[in-house]
Amino acid sequence: MSDVALTQNRSRAKFWSFARPILLRLLYGLVSLLFISLITFVADEIAPGDAATARAGEKASLAQVEKLREEMGLNRPWPIRYVEFLGNASRLEFGETTVGVPTPINKLLAESLPISMKIAVMAICLAAFFGILFGTIAAIRENKLADRGILSFSTLGVTIPNYVLLPILVYVFALQLDVLPTSYELPNRQVAPEIFYLIIPVVVLALRPMATLTRLMRASMVDTLKQEFVRLSVAKGTPPFRLYAVHCFRNALIPVLTAIGTSFGYLLTGSFVVETAYLVKGIGFLAIDAITKKDTPLILATTLVTGFLFIVVNLLVDLVLPMVDPRIRESQV
Amino acid sequence: MKRKSGLSPLFWFGVGYLVLLVIFAIVGPNMRHPFDVKVGGPFLYPSDQFWFGTDEQGRDIFARLAYGARTSLVIGLVVQSIAVTVGLIVGVASVYAPKWISIPIQRFTDGMFAFPDLLLAIMIVGVFQMGVGPVIIGLSFTAWPAMARLVKNQIATLKDREFVVAAQAMGAKTPYLVIKHILPHLWGVILAVMMVDVAATILAESTLSFLGIGVQPPEPSWGQMIAVGNLNKNSYPLMLLWPCLILSLTIFALNFVGDGLRALVDPKKNQAI
């Protein structure tokens, strides 16, 4: 075999060993999306009442419902309708809502996704910044007062559920101190910068990932500080700030980056609670609203969209990690 | 960071609190008022007649908390028992079953991790009718994979230990091996993890009830009481305070007990995370 062919072969092998875990992950994600949409679909079949009865209203006669069912194509067997639904969903066509005035679901999604994404991105930035900062401080001051304080604070952050924290924050800051609004959608909303309305939901959503990231960063930094190269650079007289900021920080950051990706899943479910409780009309609010109204097409659409977002974000983390850490890049070759 | 050996005061605080909570859940509902009957005016402050006050419909908050405790504990324990049973079967099968069973099982378990738990539970509960039954089904469905992974990892470390290999060499069949030699080593870890997972289940149940898709009124649950308290927090903050307090304390206590047990069973893994 010639040299060129050998290099080509090797680079192909390199590409596959790099791409394989990511492709597998994508495959798992897609299969689980299929699985979840199937469960939702079948469960809806089992549950009494369908889109036609919901659309027809309570006073409709059986014949009217039957006619509507035929019009909406609901009298065909469910596997056919499921396949049809998948086909439409892959073209991002989710149809219309079946409860109340028929509204195109795409329009609802387009209205609700931006605000949810805004809150999620702000929350993850806040969580990452303070999590990494507090974690680093705690690790440097291991077992001292600052460390103890940060650790107990993060324990609180992990255990207190967001639906307990949010009402308490609203009670203190909106009702007692009157410095923040009581909810995002106010009937007589004054002209104030939007950030003002986002503070409480973002802080509540950020607290838990912040706590987990703090703990992770602390543990990771403590491990790094115990390694040989740190002792060497101390012996060589590296000033403390340079030691922490340049030598240790990047090494300690890697597990934390992975965790930022996984905490996005928490942000998704957290946003269901926060958006419902603070009346933010985002995708979480939309999903819960759809469930309480039994609006099946909307339930399916919100499930698929949130699930898809989760999978994409985790995929992005998988792609970014090797760029940050040469060791991962090497180990994948 | 290594903790001192022996059980911390926090562990004993947790045990004490949980014992009180169980007594509260068993005795409480019968000693005061029925949970769904108007017994006084709305928004009454605590008195010797209504120990924790009354809610927006004049129902006794103490009685409702006690019923809520019963609901939460029952759901937590039932869900985790199902999760442990399924997790044990799946975990053992994914190590000892023939390949054509174990590989699909492993893939399926891995696949379950590809999606956020609570989101899945919300969807399952959402499309069935809401209530205690669907909540148990939905949460069990999302709780077993973690247990299966734990069992599988534990067995993987036990599998090559001398006493297991010796038993195998003496001709022990797989079922005998698993029941007599493997399982006795797992109970401690499972119990410790189960404590923490019961806390997670109770949290998930309250989340669903808070969102209005879990336990349905008039049957009381903590999550739903927090949701109603949230609406009335301006006029009557006490109604928000009680369920928040009891829920947070329960979660703390279960975590302390779980951590303590874990430290007892598995001293090496006793780290800050």
C-alpha cells in the first residue's frame, strides 16, 4: 500500500473514531424522541375523548362529532395517523390546535420559543459564571470558612425546589419590598426594561445548576491542585494568581463544561415550573396549558420540540469538548 | 474531603424527623378534621382549634398537610419499590442474561437516559387522566433506569471477586449465585440510594401537583397546596409557608439519611459530590 493510501486510511479511521460516539448519541436521541412521541400518541388513543369531541364542544350530538371526526381524518387506524404525524413533524408542520379557536401551532411555537430560550441562556450564563467562580474560591480556600459557607449554600441550592423558591422570592422582593414585578405578564404593565421582568425567573432557574456547578468545580479544582505539576510550579515560584488562573483553571474546567450541557435538561423542566408560576408565556407554559386542556397536537409538538432542543444541546457539548481538551481529542483517536 | 466515620448529627436529625413525619402521616389525618370539609372561616390564623390555621375554603391546614404527607410518602415508597424491583431484574439480566437479551436491555436502559426524566413523566401523566395512579405510573417509568444502572455497576465490581469466582468454580448455578452471593451485598447500597431517590420522587410528585397535572383536588398534596398558597401569598402568607417548610424539611431529612447510610455502607465513595 502506498503512503498516500495509508494516510488516507488513517485519517478516515481517525474521523470515524471521532464521529462514532457523536453519531451514536444522535441516534439514541432520535430513537428516544420517536419512542416518546409514540407513547404520547398511543396514550392519547387509550384515553377517553379525542380531538373531535374536544373541537365539537360539550353540546354537540354524536352524529356531529362523527362527522367532524371524518373531516379531521380521525376515523383511520392510529398507526397510519402516527406515521402521517411523523412525516408532517419532520417537515415542521404541526397542524392546528384542537381546543378553542384553531390556531396554527407553528405560530404558537414561534411566539413562545424566543422568550424561553432567552431565559434559559441567561440562566445558564449566570449559573456558569457564579458556579465556576464560587467553586474556584471554595477549592482555593479548602476547608476554611469561605469553603464551608459556599458548600452549605450549594447544598441549599440543590435541595430547595424551584416552586418553593419562586413564591418566596416574589413574596419578599415583589410584595414586601416592591422592587420587582410580581409576574411577567401584568395587566397594566408599565414601561420598564424587559430585563426587570426576567430577574426572578432567571435567578430561580439558575440557582440549581449554579449549585451543582459550584460543587463540581470545587471537586475538580481540588483534584487539580493536588497534582504534581502544581507543586512544581509552586516550587518554581509562580505567583498564586497566575498559578490558579493559568495553570489550574483550564484543567479543572473540563468536567464542568460537560455538566453545563446536562444541566440544560434541568433548565427545560425547570422552565415548565418557572414559566407557569411566573406567567411567562414560553414553551413550558404552552406545554402545561396544552396538557390541562387536553390539546393533543400541541402536546405532541411541544414534546418533540423540547426533546429535540435537549438532544441538540448535548450534541453541541460533545462537539465542543474535544476542542477545549486536547486529551479528549487524543483519546478519541 | 473525607467525613469522619460514624454517623453525623444530621443523620440522626433526619431519622428523627422522618419518624415524626411517618407518625404525622399515619395519625394526623384521623386526629383533627377531615381534609375536604369546611370547618371554619377562610384564612384563619393558627389557634388551638386549627393548629396551622385554615385555607382559602376554610379547611383545616393541619389535616390537609397530614393527608398530603400520606400521599407523598405512599407515592415515594411505591414508585421506588417498583423502581428497585425493575432495576434489580434489569440490572441482573444485563450482566448475567444471554447476549440476545442483555444487549437490547442495555441499549434500552441507555436510551432512557437520553431524555430528561421529569419531562417524560409530565408527558405520560399529561396524556393519561391525572391523579395518583398515573403519577405513580409516570414516575416509576422514569425512575427505574437509574436503579438498573446502579445494580449493574455494583454487580460488575462484585462479579470477579474471589468468593463469587469460588462459588462458580464449585458449580453454583447463576440464579443461586445471584441470590446467595450477589444480592446480599447490594441491599445496603440500594437502601441508601433509595432514600435519596424517594426524596427525588416526592419532589417530582410535588412538581406535577404544583403544575396542576398530578394529584387532583379535593385530595390534598403538598405541591398543590404550594400552588394555591402561591396565589394567596399576598393576603395570607402562612398558607404558602407551611407546605414549603414541610416539603423542604422532608427533602433535607431524606438526603441526610441517604448520605449517612451511604457513608456507612460505602466509606470510599463518601465525597462531596
